[in-house]
Amino acid sequence: MLRMGAAGGGAAAITLTPVEFAHAAGQQDGEETSTVRGHLDTGAPDFVYLPVRVPRGVRRIAVSYTYDRPQVPAGTPGNALDIGIFDERGTDLGGEGFRGWSGGFRTEFAISAEEATPGYLAGPVNAGTWHVVLGPYTVAPQGLDYKVTITLGYGGQGRTPRPVHPPERAAGRGRAWYRGDAHLHTVHSDGRRTPAEVAAAARAAGLDFIVTTEHNTSSAHGAWEGLWGDDLLILCGEEVTTRNGHYLALGIDPGTFVDWRYRVRDDAYARFARRIHQADGLVVPAHAHAPCIGCSWRFGFQEADAVELWNGPWTPDDELSLASWETLLRESDTWLPAMANSDAHREPQVVGLPQTVVLAEDLTRRAILDGIRAGRSYLAESSAVRLALTVSDERGRHAGIGERLSAPADARVTVRAEASGVPDGIVRLITDQGLMRSHTLPAAGEGAVTWQTTVANVGYVRAEIRHAPADGGASGIPGQMAALTNPVFLESSASG
């Protein structure tokens, strides 16, 4: 038996018949196991809730599951089934009942007071109705057959360790440019690296800060003890993977969980964007034009603080994101700063390819987030690449990346970009009118390009470095991106 419903105001869901256990009164140890089998047709709701009646005296709950993977015609998605769990506090959207999510990365997990599988939160296994949640991400034309096995282990509750969260500051260099990767995955979601391996890779990449952004769980916030230091700031976050696009909750208060169980039609996104802001974090839509199912961004940009323009090695998806971002710059009075992140999950994906380089007052959580929000940043493929951009007028006024230069409309201004780290790269100056200047760097990869104009002729200017095109430029298609800046804006002021 089942009933249709919604996840506390979120996406449509099915709730199955509860699983009951024949726990004998006074039972102090041993285990009980129950297995549920079911079938889902194509077009199934986003979530299937399996209630589990947990009696008193349970020390540990363990869940495993399998599902079939029939052959499907070419171009047709096969079966993919995600899994997670909510405890006796319920499944309300954004409620306190969340205890973990592993998507399709794990086939089993366990929770007790003392410990939990990565992706899940340790804590008491209290009596009441828990819910195993299944997420049929895609269903084959033949449907999806699944089997879920729940095992309860009886005994006394242990003590839940208090999580140790990263500090909000590192030594820093005062006001300086700091390099970071704000989209990373470990074994706490679908990554293959441990937190220790990610921290080591970040240091090897020359990064000053990273953000832990596991899919739909906060379990990694307390997994970095001993891995931060004066040379590496670690911030807490989450990648919120809805069915209508993914977004990053960056720099949120440790322990903050952001729900993902909604689509555009559910009118819930703005509520969780506010929750991120209340937790002193940033809302950043991720890989908005990625072709994977459910990845394309459909919520709009009204609630966002920045946008992930560059995700992993430069691809046509990033080129499309750049074109869309450029359109927003030209058509709107407001703008969203661009970011670049690796989204690295496993070898050989490179942590820090690409990275966001932020001008911040110091290496602290608040200063880094302020710099990102203000757009005082540029994007680079590695720590070997540097790109500076300034605009100055004849009276000595000047502005840098993410800033505004206000001068009389007829004032002449000089735009200067300085680049290094890209041998034979091409430095380009681009305005709201298009490409205005380009300059090929020498084999040493270091050089500058300048251009003069007037305030009246330019709304903004940005710089980028491209690698030399593979075909020598015959096609007119630019080479892969090596670095790009956020804009410098120009605005007319009264004469004088």
C-alpha cells in the first residue's frame, strides 16, 4: 500500500506502508532485519518514503539496498536510485529530521550515536517513525525493481562525539589576493578522496582556501579536524542538487543543512536561499549549462550572490555559461560576480583546476565571502596564472576588478591588463561593445596590454587570457580559457 503526498511542501512523493519490527519487550541485544521489495514505473515521483517503526532500545540502524539495471536503448536513461534517511523528527522540508544522504554513491549505510557512515550524521537512534527516502533519479522504460533491507541492532546508546569544525580564519597576508576552490567533493558524498587527500591536493595546488560542498548533506563539516592550518582556510558548504539545477551554499555556519527536495514549481528555492543568507553564506548557482539530467539551472538569478561560470577543465558548457553571463552584464543594472571551481571528485580530476582568486582584507571566512560577493576576483586555471586589470583616468582616479570608476563622460581613461603564466597566450580586453584589444604573450608567458577610451564609450571592461587556438585561429574560435576577470565598471559623473 502507498499514498501520494509531498515532502513537507516540496516535491511530489510516495509514502509506502510502514515497516514494523517484532521487538520483544525488554530485549537488550541482538538484531532484527526486515526486507521490502517494490517496483517503480517511469514517471514516478521524485521521492519514495519508506516509514520504519523503530522501537525503544535500538542502538544502531543499518540500511542496504539494491535495484535492477536492465538494458535500455541507446540514448535512453537507465535506472538510477538514490537513498538517504530521516529520523523520528519527520520529513518536513527543511525540518530537523535529516540524518543523511548518499545519493547513488553507496549501497549501504549505518547510523549510531557513536558514529555514522560518511554522508550521514551520528546521533541517538530514538524510538519513533524513521523514513528511508529513495530518489528515483531516472527510471528505465521497463520500470525499476528495488529491494531495501533494514537492520536494527539493540543495546545501550553510546555517546555522540561533539563535532570539531574548522576555524574561521587562517594566518593570511593582510589585504591580498587569495586563491581558492569552492566546489569540492569527498567520500562524504560521491567523491573518492578523503578530506585529508583533498587538503593535501589543495596545498599542492597553491590554494589558500577551500570550501567543502558535499551533495545534500552537512556531514563533512566536522570531518576536517587537523587538516586546516595557518596556510589553509577551510569553509563549510553544501552542493544543493535539486531536480531543476544545482547550487552551492558557500561559507555557511557549520552544521547548517540546506534541503534539496523541490523543483521550480514548488516555490521553495527562495526560502532556502534565505536560510543560506541567515547562515552567513552565499548562494551560487553551479555549472548552469551542464548537460547532465537535472543539472541545468532553472531557478533564475534573483537570489544569487555569484555564479559558477567555470566548472572543471574548460569545455563548451563553460563557453555557453560565459556567453550567458556576458548577456546578463549587458542587459541588467545589477550583476553577478563569476566564480571558477574544480568540482573535483576523484583522480585524475585536479583540485584547483580552475580556481577563484579573491582580493580580501585577510584570510578569514568573512573577508573571503565579502570579496566574492563584491566581485573583487578573477578566475584562473592554476596558481601559476596571474591576471591584473585596472582602469585609470587623467586625474589619477582608478578602479580595479569588481570596482567602479566614476568620471566625466568625456574623460579619457586607460585600461591596462597585466598577465603571466600562460606561454603564447592571448590577452583580450572585452567591453559591453565586444572585443576591443588583444595581445599575444611571448613564450615566457608574461606581458601587458593597454587601451585608451572614454567613459561615455564603455559601460564595463573585463580581461581574459586564452590559450592559442589549436587550429592557429583559422576557424575564428578562440582557444581554451586560462584566466578571466570580473568587470571594472565605468559610469559618467558631473564634469569637473
